[in-house]
Amino acid sequence: MKLLLTLTHGHDTKLGYIIGFIEGCARIDNMSDVKKEFVKLLANYGHIGFTFVAAIMIGLGAGIYLDQKVFDGRTSPWCTFVGLAFGIAAGYKSLLEVLWRSKDKDERPEHKE
């Protein structure tokens, strides 16, 4: 698969970064199987880490918001602790969902035609 672009671009603009990303995605087809597997694993682990941290930050932010804005500091720091606990629980839940999905994918027999 060859990607032809007639635009001149440099990576100093947003368009240049987008076009560079598209060209990079087009080059994935030419990579060896080992590199493809490495890229998939890297993307999967990056997704896990980002989701875990984002869930914790959202829970913590919600707890701080409740303490400071809704209850005017009367419940401080209890809503923050509860929000942090919910965020950690949500992070682990998403981590376990990814692990279960990958486990199910590994256990499924591959049908070759």
C-alpha cells in the first residue's frame, strides 16, 4: 500500500504532524510480524497505563471538587478520600477488563481456512 500526498509539509505544523502520523500508519503494513506484535503490545500497555492514571485523577478531582465547591470545605478531606478510592477502584476495574479480554482472546482457538 503506497500513500501519495501532493502537499508539501514539515513537522513544524499540526498538518505536518497529522500527515506524518498517517504516513507512519501506512508504513505499518510493511513491518515484520515481530515489529507489528511489538507495536500492538506497546499500544496495549500504553492504553492500560493511561486509563489507570486517568481514572484515579478523575476520582481524585471529583472528590476535591465536592469538598471545595459543593460542601464548602465542611467535609474536607473525606470526599477527597472517597473520590480517590472510587478512582483507584475504577482503575483496577479497567485493568482487569483488559486482562480478561486478552485472556479470552488467547484462549480462543484460531480457525485456519
